[in-house]
Amino acid sequence: MSGSASKPDLDSIMDAILGCADVEKLISLKTHTVEDDELLVLAKVALPAEKTVRDIADVIGQIEQRILDTVANVRAVYIQPDIYRPSLDPEPPTDVFVLKSED
């Protein structure tokens, strides 16, 4: 495997994932180009903690289908469900930063 998705394909994949109502956050996304310029998509998504396993399986199926319908050269999609934990977020929102003045 080598390479990754083009910027337009990456944007389309992200839109397909984030467009799914139950996705709370896209935690990570990786793409790899495999033979014949086909893409392998690997994503970790935060889903609501109260979802059942059946609900999660349905959401994953929706995400996969949205990606396959959006980007023609996707060969396979692997989705890892998770629960969003803000305390572990490597990119906290900017409103948590405190800037001290030099008064």
C-alpha cells in the first residue's frame, strides 16, 4: 500500500462520515491507495454511548454505504466505533485556552 486519497476525495469521505446523524465526531481518518488507484478507508468515529450494538452496526453500515456512494474508487471501508471523551482529545476547542495579560 502506498499513497493516500486526493484532497477532493478526502473531503468527500469526511463529508460522508460527518453527514451521518449519529456521528458525534470523526476521531481519525486514514486512507491508503492500493492496486489500480483504489482506496482503502479506515476511520474511527465517536457514536452516542447509549447506542446498542445493533444500532452501531446500522450506523456503520450507513457510513460505509455513504462513502461507497460518494467516492467511486473506494475498494473497502473499515469503521471503528468509539465514544468521544473530551479529556483525551488531542485537539481541544480553542475556548479552553487562557491567555494571561501582562498588566
